Amino acid sequence: MSNNARAARIHAYGPPEVLVFEDIQVAHPGPGQVLIRNTVIGLNFVEVYYRRGTFPVPAFPAVLGNEAAGVVAAVGADVTNVKAGDRVVYSDDVHGAYSTLCLYPADRVTIIPDGISDKQAASSFLKGLTARYLLKETVNLQAGDTVLYHAAAGGVGQVFVQWAKALGVKVIGTVSSEEKKLVALDAGCSHVINYQTENFADRVMELTSTIGVKAVFDSVGKDTFVDSLAVLQPRGTLVVFGKASGSPPLVNPFDLAPRSLNLTWPVLPVYVATSQQLSTAAADLFHAILAGMIKVEPSRVYPFEQLVEAHRELEERRSTGAAVLIV
């Protein structure tokens, strides 16, 4: 048995235009699988990496997309955690979300609770789980600590800043425009630095009375890496989790010694590797949303057919917050 689906696939790496809509056949779910009819697809910068070839895809043609919300259309043998008709959300380093139908491992989907819409789930699951492990598991942060977060107006950034503020952690954010500065302040940053007009390292040291910050969260990479290390207080931690501007320079571990600095590059799959870890993280995220600690409505909504345009805006960083595709 097979199911007709409409998918956006790439046959080679390249610009947004390599994404081509095609009709495909999706198999009926086998043991341990579910078939999901996607309703809302999340957009994430990691998909730009895969499209450009920064990260490799398993094979061509490839259906990209790492996050979506939808309705379970069918379940395979031995699946007991979800049933047909359940609203679910998924987000792993597994491709296939850029499609009207998607086969997925049953133990990697999460039921969306009442009170959270498909748009909220699809726009916040990957970003929210990422913000959560950064905030709660990479560094031992306490209320009153001050951290620096680069690209604070982005999708992950806005969730991180809101959640951090709710927990009493002060966030200094950096952005690339005055418009994004307002977004980051609205999310809850105590101070926001426009790195196009200010030297962020000098400004951070001024704001912290030359003490520095306990941690820096950096998804920018090459352009910010050296100064991110410079603004850390003794025993501080640089958390690198992306390289939007390119790969950061190589570091001699001995260079970290004078201030006993920590350097880490964590990735979400390690923090939600088991179904129990995923369930715990998702429950924490949903609680934060339902309790009003974080607001996760998407800032940009595109029809699925406008995926190429959405990728172009994502890659050129013309959008702030989270973007989704309506199927």
C-alpha cells in the first residue's frame, strides 16, 4: 500500500531554487512507524545548511525538513503511544518534513496537548527544545547570572530570552539591525547590542563592569567567536551551536587556561537521544508555553508552495522569530 504525497525535494546542493515540488509515493507505516499528514511545517536554519551542502544529505533526491505538526493518519504494528487522529509534532535530525505526508518513528513523535495549536507546535518544537538544552543543560545557570546571546531576535533566541528571563537569568543580546533590536528587547533582553554599529565585546565589558558574562551562546561562528571568548568571566563557558557566518577558528586548548574557560559545541540529538529524554524535554517546553513563560506564535506564515521564497528570506536573515509553512 502506498500514499500519494506532494513533496519538495532537492536533486543537488545549491541555492533555494534547487527545491523542486514533486509527486511522490509514501509507504504505509511498518512496525514502529506512524504516517503523519502534515498540517504545519516548521522552518529552521539548519535546513539551509543541508540544502547548501554544509551538512550532507543521505542521498539524492532528498526531502528536507526537520520539523512539522500534523495528524496521525495510520500506525504500524506494535505502535501503542499514539493512534490515528492524534495531533502530533516531531523534530529530529531526520529529513522528510517538506511533504504533505511523512513516515516517522512512533517513539519520536510527541502528542500536542490541548491549548497549543499546530502552528505554535510546529514553530516552537525544534527551537524550544534547542533553547531548553542550551539554557538548562549546557551550563549551570542560576537566577542572577548574566549571559550573552548572539542573534537574540532569531527563532531560538526569542524563546531562549523569554525562558531565561522567567528563570531570573539576565540576557545581553546582539542583533544586526535596529528593527531586530526592538524584537530582542521585547523578548526580554536586559540590554541589546547592534553589532553593526557597536563593538559588542567592548559594550559587554562596559555593561558588566569589566567582569564579563558567565556564558556566551553563539550560533554565528567565525565572526563572533574570538570576541565571545574575550567577554567570558573566569570559568565561563562559550557554547557554540552553529556557524551561520562560517566555521570558527581553531583553538589551542592552552589558550583557555589563563581564565579556566570552557568551550563546548552541544547538539540537540544528544540531549533527546532516548524517548524518555524527548518526552521530558517536550513536557517541560509545553508547560512553559501553557504557563505563559514563553510565547511562540510564528512571526511569518507562508503557504507550502512558497517554500523557495521562504528559504531565500531565511538565508538572507530578513525574517525574525519563527516561520512556518501551511500545508
